[in-house]
Amino acid sequence: MKNFILFGAAGYVAPKHMKAIKENGGNLIAICDPHDSVGVIDSYFPECRYFKDLERLDNHYHKLKRKGINIDYVVVSSPNFLHDAHCRWSLRVGSDVICEKPLVLFERDLDVLIDLEKETNKKVYGLYQLRYHPLIKEMREIVSYTEGNIVNIEYNTPRGNWYLYSWKGIKEKSGGIETNIGCHLFDICSYMFGKYESIEIKERQQNYSEGKINYINGEVNWKLSIKPGKPERKFIVNGKEFVFDLLFSDLHTIAYTQILNGKGIPLESFRQSIKICEEIRKNGKN
């Protein structure tokens, strides 16, 4: 049985990680979150220890090690701007890492993690769960034998007024909606096309983003929104529509299964999507 620690247990996505650990036969030993609304843990691991700060968790971690209890994975599901620091702590204490998207906010932080992997002989696995969606393979096959591909993304995931007042609405902490939500989409595009050439930003607001990414063998036009309305997760690849709802709620569990079976996605694979999000933040108006 693999032992886990979780950073960020009070957030929206935390139950998906708890469920994935449970369904993959793991044991969540401790959680860490400054907010104490973490009662959801009782449904999965009622014996799990709770810590409000990293200092107390760090002390507990080393007590466990002295008792011969190994922490196989630390799961990082904290606010985006903390991912880098929590991944670095996890590597340095001797655990592999499963990190929620976005992996990091800046490309330079990715380089630091890659260096730390070599120093510690441990790994960080980004959890970009759409990579495991069954439609991805078909989309990649379509663009692989065609030049001048055109991909249109129409992605609306409505959020209430709370969103912009939380850390997610603060660009310095979340990276904006392109990073916090769109990073999944840009990751899929880079997974299909490889290295991008240029980015054109047509419109950028706190709750809406539109633009185009140019690749050697295609272009991606995105429309990303968190405005009220009907949820929509759609890719149109050379005229063929793909709707990303099938198995959408189970993708974290599938991703964990792959990682635990030694098939996690290496850090370098996420470089292009991290660079895209960073360039949008630097060159966008908001």
C-alpha cells in the first residue's frame, strides 16, 4: 500500500484526489491546509492527520520517517502560486510528487524542478487529467497526417461571483483563467502539435479570453470563458467536433492509476503549455 500526504485539502478539486487515492488502494496519512473546512476527508480517510501549516507537517513527516513509515507520494493541490514551493519541499524530504495543474507558473520554475529531480532521484508528475481522456488519441491521429490543421476550442466553465474574489481571481496567484483553467487545453494542443511558433491575443478579460496559437502544422483558436451560461467543453478539429464530457469526473482516478503503474508523464512534456500561459500573461492587457 502506498502512503500519501496531501497539500490543499479544502479546495474544490481535493475530493477528486482523495477519491483517486482511495480507489487506487492508497493510504492518505496526512493533509495540510490553512483552512480547516476539510471534513470531506472523513468520507475517505477518517484516521488521516490534519495540519494547518507546513512547519507542523514537516515535523510529523520526519517523525514518521524515524518510525520507518515511508511517504511514497506528496500530492500538491494547493493554490497555483504555491505549487513550486510544495513540490520542492516534497522532493527534498524524499517523496515523489503528484502535482495538480498548472504545474508551475513560470518556465524557470520547471527547470528548477527538473534539476531537483536529478539531485534527489525522485519524480514530479503533473496531473493534467485531460491527457487521459479517451478522445485525445483520436484527435492526435487526425492532426498527425494533415498539414494546415485548424483547431477551434470553445470552453465555458461557469463560475459564480466568488471566483474573482478568491485567490483564483488574482493573476499573481492563479495566473488568470488561461493558466488556472486553460492550461489543460493548451497542454492538449501542445501534446498534439509540439512546439508552438507564436501567439495572438484577441481579447483578454478576467472572465473571458480569446486568441490564436500558431504551430508549424496548424493553428489553434481558443475561446475560454467562466461567464454564466451553459457549460461547454468542445474541441473542433478540422471540422470534427469533440465534446469532453465522457468520463470527465473519473479522470483523476485514471491518472493516478497510470502514475502508480510507472506511466506518469515527465516534467519536460509540460514545458510548451507552461510557456504559452506565461507568454499570454506577459503580453495580455489584463
